[in-house]
Amino acid sequence: MEEVNTNKESEYEEEQIHQLILAEFERIKLENERKIKEEQDREYQESLKVDTEVEPTFEEPSLEEMRRVRLLRFDKE
């Protein structure tokens, strides 16, 4: 009987460890996604600033215009 209890306790502990690991992986995943989003937002703002400095009269460009300008910019590099 004692062996059965020890085995159940061990299984419970393993399950708890598994849950902690999964929770940590999820936390790390969300943190990395947040960092990527912040970096993308920063890059977008920098790119928008460059675009508006080139032609300061326009507001935020359309998606098609942004793609066109970026394709031209990256084609040169």
C-alpha cells in the first residue's frame, strides 16, 4: 500500500513539474512575441518617419504605397 502512495505522489509531483514547465514556456513565448511586436512597431515608426521626411506633405501612406517605397529602398541595399 505504501508503494502505491509513493507512486501516486511521484506521479503528482511529475505532473506539477510538467505544468510549471508548460507555464514557463508559455510565459517565454508571450514575452518573445511582445518583444517582436515592439521591435516591429519601432521599425515601422522609424520607416514612417523616413517616408514622411522625404515627402512631408503626406499623412500615413497606404499599404500599397508603403510596400512600393520599401521595395525600392530594399532593392538598393
